[in-house]
Amino acid sequence: MGEVLALVEARLRTALGEPDAWAAVTFLGTDRIEVLRFVDADAGLVRYATLGMSAAPMADPTAALADPVKGPRAELVLTVRLGRADTDKVLRPLAVLAATPQVEGVVVAPGASLDLGEPLWPGAGFSSVLVAESGGLVEDLELDAPKDPVRFLPLLPMTPNEAAWKRVHGAQALEERWLAKGTDLRDPLRGSVALD
């Protein structure tokens, strides 16, 4: 377990640089989840990445017994524009989302919605996120067989209206709508995309 997390942390540092802050959160009955903050001042962005979710594979909730080696592994990455909102309060909510596989026995995969039931940070217009495809910002981390690779899944904040629309029309339709309307998904102050 520790070996996997050391490799994951090294991959995050290679892709995003040195973290300038982090927080560790432990929930009853779960392993510790850390959230690292990476500031890219040149690009005007701040990135938050979880560390700990990939320590064990996510188990299929329908399986009678969880496989301790095989199964999908992931960490979560959120990118927002720097200095536009108090987004540093997202550390605990991100840890909550990263603990979802352990707590609720779900597999977090692209196209899924994760809902907190409260704002991602104080005053945020988002209480849920859409899980996007991995492989962009941070490349997947291959592990020794038979372990599955660790995927670094970007999180795209959704307004309540967008989340409701996504439930009806699907993740791809929402992503196409964002793209067609030129939505800045990194803007922590953005409103809902037009859904008519």
C-alpha cells in the first residue's frame, strides 16, 4: 500500500511540481486521505490532488469478496482559477469524495457524478462534480501486474441544474454542451451553462 502511494506522489510531483500545502483527513473506518495543493502562478491555476484513494483497488459493489490486488485504482484532481474564490476550503470535501469507494463501496469512473450535498467550498455554486477521463494533465501510472494502473481523474464542478440535466441526458451530452457554449470549467465563480 505505501509503495503504491509513494509512486503516486512521485507521479503527481513530476506532473504538477512541488505541492505548497496539503491536508490529511481520516474518516472512521477508512484509510487516511491526503489532499495536496499545487499552485501554477504562471498559468493562474491551482490544482488539488488526492493521495490515498489508490492505496487499494476499488471493489465492485456486487462482488461477494473484494480483491485486495486487482481492480481499478484512481486519484482525483481538481483545477480552478487562482485567487477568484476561497477554494482552499475544498480540501476536506475532496477527501470525502476520495473516501467514497471505501465508505460506500462504489467504483469511481469517468462519467460518474459525485455529490457532496453541500458546496465544494464556501459560497460555491457547485455541490457535485462530474468525473472526466484520465490521461490528460497527469498520465496514468502503470503498476506491476496483476495490479491495475492508477488513473488520475479530473473533476469538473457541476451546478445543481447541470447535475440534474446530466442525470437525464448523460455525461457526454453535458460535456458537449459545455464545449459548445465555451464554458470555463476552471472558473470557480461561473454560473450554470444554458441548458435549454
